[in-house]
Amino acid sequence: MNDLFKLIKINGNKMLVLNGSAEYMLTSGEKIKGNRHGFNIFVKHDDLNSQLKNIEKHLVAKGWDNIDITDNGLIKSIEGLNHSVLIDAFKKAQSEGLSVVVNNTAM
């Protein structure tokens, strides 16, 4: 699974950018249980292997399971992003270490 991930050098920091989907498992909330939604994850960390477990724990704690990482993206700088939600998520990951953006529309 590690070959799906890329570490991206940005302003002296490393940013891990992942794309995929997950199934919503909660019976409450804005989403419908069993629906799959696409996501983007920004992770600022050097140790990929330790972060895989943290990413999974984070998503499961938020009600997501059956997580499928399908793609990665290369972003040379924040200027490479053109959507305000992704820009905000990128900035959040820079300061907090992890940020997840889930598409509101089910697949």
C-alpha cells in the first residue's frame, strides 16, 4: 500500500496528499450509513508508516470505514490548489498535522 503514497516537499516541510473513498458507518449525522464518499487527506509528517495508523484511527473515529486509498496528488505549493476548501484544508494540515475533506455527495 505504501506505493500509493507520495511525500511532497513544500517550503521545507513534507506534505502527504491522499485521495480515496470510505463508507459512512454511523446511523446519525449528515451522511447516510452505508454510502461511500470521496475524500482528500493532507498530512504533514515525516514518518509515513506511523501516519498510516493515525489516518485510519482518525477516519474511523469520525464514522468512516472500508477506507480505500486510490490516488495521490503532487502539489508543489499551495498555489497549486484552486478550491477554497482544499486551500483551507492544506493550511489546517500545516498547522495541525492532518486535515480531511469529505465530498458531501455520495458516490
